[in-house]
Amino acid sequence: MGYKVVVAGATGNVGREMLNILAEREFPVDEIAVLASRKSLGTEVSFGDKTLTTQDLDTFDFAGWDMALFAVGSEATKKYAPKAAAAGCVVIDNSSLYRYDPEIPLIVPEVNPDAIEMYSNKNIIANPNCSTAQMVVALKPLHDRAKIKRVVVSTYQSVSGSGKAAIDELWDQTKGMYVPGQEVEPKVYPKQIAFNVIPHIDVFMDSGDTKEEWKMIAETKKIVDPSIKVTATCVRVPVFVGHSESINIETEDFLDEDEAREILRTAPGILVVDKREPGGYVTPVECVGDFATFVSRIRQDVTVENGLNLWCVSDNLRKGAALNAVQIAELLGRRVLKKG
């Protein structure tokens, strides 16, 4: 016996990826419904070898459905997630709306699976920010061994994190560089993204941090350990898919780079590719379509007593969004609903 599953926002990048991953991982689905806003109503999407037609999110009855994977943004989530939860359908939400609610679990299954028990507080589970998800997968096994005190992270985030319009903008600007008279002015981003980097993701806050940077700080504390100090600089780069991060870690106990490498090799969800030679590391182009979080460039930071540096890369549409949501659904099934 399987589950009755809803995917809300099925026509977007993340929603389509959720459907792909549900099929790839052979999630035990008895029945599936794909929902979209009225402007996308009737759009066909793929689920394995099936073609599904989207239904209207506004009028859908969630009663009798086991779980709903939401990829519709905060405003729509605010309206429809409580409706689904009240009908007895567990919501796994990809927006930022519920991440900081102390009564709602924020889960990365490789890191804090026991938090799933909190789902019953509101029948809602939050999926973390894309840049946070891959980082905490790498941090948790090192934290368990040597207790991380401080993290300094710089991100190199692909345009797919901003949606399809951003992908189109990068593509059109890139083409326009080579065709006189076809230059494309920025619309999604405040500055040109093609052949450029932009140290600005989400809105600026009074502290001078952007909200993306604040998210990484707050979410790491909630998912891993509230005592960890985190400082982040988040940068948008002209890459279509795949987020990269340069992570500096300071621990309470000394952790040798060789031991850290072995810990990460055996940690769930991680693939270590770390050869000290040209090409002996993973770049975003190589991680696209993969389930893993890749870690490379593991080395001692000799400027502090107990320091490590590493390079972390992951497909942001997968581990940073859709894959993590499906993994939460799998965890919910194993630990709580127990149908599949």
C-alpha cells in the first residue's frame, strides 16, 4: 500500500523536479495529483512514464490525501498550506514561510531526522533554503566529531535559484553579448548577470546582511546547533544550475584534515572528490542531476588553532529543494505514516 501524494506548483522548476525525483526513487505512490495556479491550469507534466494534467490549486480538496509537496512560494503557501494541513494532509513546504516557526520542524534528513516527530504540531514540515541544505549535510558529521564553533561561508549560487525568468535572463544576456543591437537589460537582477557576479541575493536587512545570508545563519542554528556562529556572504554567479560554497570551519577540538576526509567519505548524502591535482575537485556543471552533495578541497586552516577549509557543491534544484523535500516525504513515510 502506497501514498496519495499531491505536488503543488507542479509546472515550476522545483515542482517538475519533485515529480522527476519521486519517479526516479520509486516513491510508493498509489495516487498523485499535480496542482497549479489558474494561469497554468491544464498544463501537462511528466511523472515517470505518465503524463499528468494540472488541477486548480484554489479549488482542490486535500481531504483523504496523505502528503503534499508545496513549491508555490510564500504567498500561496500562506493561503493553501493551512487548508491542506487542516484536511489531514501533511504539507512539506519548500518556501521560506514556515522555516523559522519554532513549532514547525525544519529538516534535512541526513542531519536532523528525529525532528520529524514535530510534524504533528501543525501538520507542516519546512524544507530549508537551498544554500543551507547542502552546507549542513557537510557540517553535521564534522560537528558530531569535533563540535563546530564558527563557520565562515561564501556562496556561489546559480541563477536557477531565482526561477525560470532568471535562467532566461542569463541565456539572453549571454547571447546578446555577441549580437550587436540585441543586448538585454537586467530585469530579474539589479545588474547584468552574464559574465558577472552579484554579491546580493534577496533583500538587504538593517544589519547589512542580505536575507539570504540571514537565512543561512538562522537555519544552520535551527537544524544543527544553536550555538554555532555563522557568517555568510551570498553571491549570484552566471551558472545555470548548481550552487557552490567555500566553507571555513573552526572547531572546539582539533580535527586533522585526513580524519575529516574519512568522516565525510562515510557520511550520508556526501561524495568526496578531493585529489590535489588539476581537476581533482567537483564543479557545479558536474553535479547537475546528481543526488549527492560533493565535497572537495579539504585542508587545514593554519591561521586558527582548530580550522578546516572545504569546497561544497550540489544541484540546488535537487538537494537544495526537490530532493530534500522527497527525502522528507520518505522519512515521514518510514517514521510516521508507515504505509509504503
